[in-house]
Amino acid sequence: MTSEHSHARRSISVVKTTNARCMLSDLDETMSVCESLAAMIEEIIKREALYADGARRLAFVGVATPEYQWGLVVWLRSLRKTSDKPVLLIVTREMAIPDDIEDVHQIVAPELREESFVYDRAEFRNVMNKFWIFALTPLERIIYVDMDCVFLRSVDDLFERDGILVCPDYVQTRDTRRFNSGVIAFSPSTALRDHVFAVAQGVKSDDGGDQGALNIILRDRVTFIEEGYNLLRHYHYFSARSDTEGVSILHYIVKKPWEWRHREKPDAMLVALDDIWTTFLTRDELLRLVAEWRRGMFHLGPRGHSPPTLVDRIDRLERRISGSTATIRLLLGLAV
């Protein structure tokens, strides 16, 4: 589906803060960023004339970080095959957007962290940035979707439904009323924003990320919808089926389809699902991805896992050491 607009509009805005990071526990600082984000949205709407003639302020929203660049490419391209609604990206730094994708607007916001959350997977380092979506109060309704998802069918109908809409998390907690935070459709408001950030002050996340926290914060406010709007790529579900009939959004949890290495033994059962993701790449993009895979294979760590990057090492040290920058650098030097 092509955009209803006659030219490919792009914009980039930056939330200016003293620090590149905000702590969830600092309510004054986080609320200041929230106000800046809302102002940025108003500025983009006015500058780009996004909602002319009184059109409803509807948008798809994503949160992107550099390690999810390949995810962003397919996220955007698959979305544009099913919807022409504006896209707003909250990023930690400007991301490359494919030339064929229109109406995408980026806002560079500070990272959001919570020191008390302990995560086991490196990609959980930036998941708390998702909380910024609740600051987009100038919008009437948004559909938030994680970057490791692919759109197979239109989900525009979620713009017409009410409430905070989520899908069940049936992998680790199939027997409880727990939702997966990879897809959330809701109507932003200052009341909802204030509730999320206020309650977050004392929340303990059982998974070390946004999902554990949001399941507590929004527990009594969500409405569960059909799982096809956020179908998790996992053998618990796909061992009993062989197709994606009725699936609107396929969510690649755990192993990402742009990764060459597997993470779990049953990943071999799900290769066909990774093939679906690959179909949204151009020939040149696929060649670049294959080149990355080939080079990645020559930098293997123990048991086939890539060694931790410098960013990973810094992040681990920041969590464990309360000393000076000089101490961190010294330990990094010894670890190399």
C-alpha cells in the first residue's frame, strides 16, 4: 500500500537533556522528558501537516536502537504493505530509513534505565525506552509494535477499538493472565502517562525489563485481544501448527531472524518463520545481511556465541561498580 502523501516526508527531532540517560526512579527528570516528547510530537504534526482537514491523530509507534537496524528495515517495509498511517520512531540516535519508505519521523530521546532491574539478555538493556510511548499525548491513538515483529496483515482496525489492547504471553506464563508487551494499542493521555511513571517508582520487574513492569502497572487496565495480533514465534505454539493463517503480526521473540546463530535447540523447527521475515528484504539488503553473517562466523566465542561487545562490557561494569570512570577503564583494559 502506498502512502496517501505525494512525497516522502522525513524528519528528525532531538529531545535535549543534560544527560544521555534518565533513571526511571527520577520522576522529575522523566516527566521533563515526557513534556519534551509531547512538544516534539506537536511540532512534527504542525511542520509536516500530518493530519490535515481534521483527520484523526493516529500513528504507528516504534522504539528503535542500533542493534535492531535490520529489524527496523523489515518492520517498516512490512508495515507499509498494510497501512499508510504515519510512523513515529523513538530512537537513541538517528536510524537509517530505507529510501522506499515514506512518512517516518524520528525523535531522539535519552535512554531510560532502572538500576534495580536485573536482566539476563543483553538486548534487554534498552527495553525501558518503551515507557516513552506513554508520553505521546498529542496523539489520539497509537499502535505500538516491537522492532522484532513483521506485519502480515493490516491491524488498522485497532485504531477503531477502545481501551489498552494487548495479547497474551503464552510462552513462559501460559496459565496466567500475563500479556506480552510487544504490541500495545491505546489512547495516550496525561492521566495514563502520570499513572505509568508514578507507579513505576516502586515496581519490581520479574524479567528485568519493560514487560514485567508493565504487567504490574497496567494489570487492571488492559483488555486482551486475539493472539493473532501478536503471535509469538515459539515452539510452544507453532509445534501444533504449520502456517500463519489468521496472523496479523508475527513476533520473533528470543532468536531474531537477522541473527545467523540459534539460541534454543527447537529453533530448527521454526526456520520457515524466519524465511517469512527475509522476504521483505531487497536483494541488496539480503546480500549485505549474508556478508554480515559470513564475517560474524569468524568471531565466535565459547559455545558458538559471539563475544561481548565493548558496549556490553561497559554496561555490565556500570551495573556492578560504583567507582570512578578511571576504575571502569582499568578493568576494561584488563578484560580485553
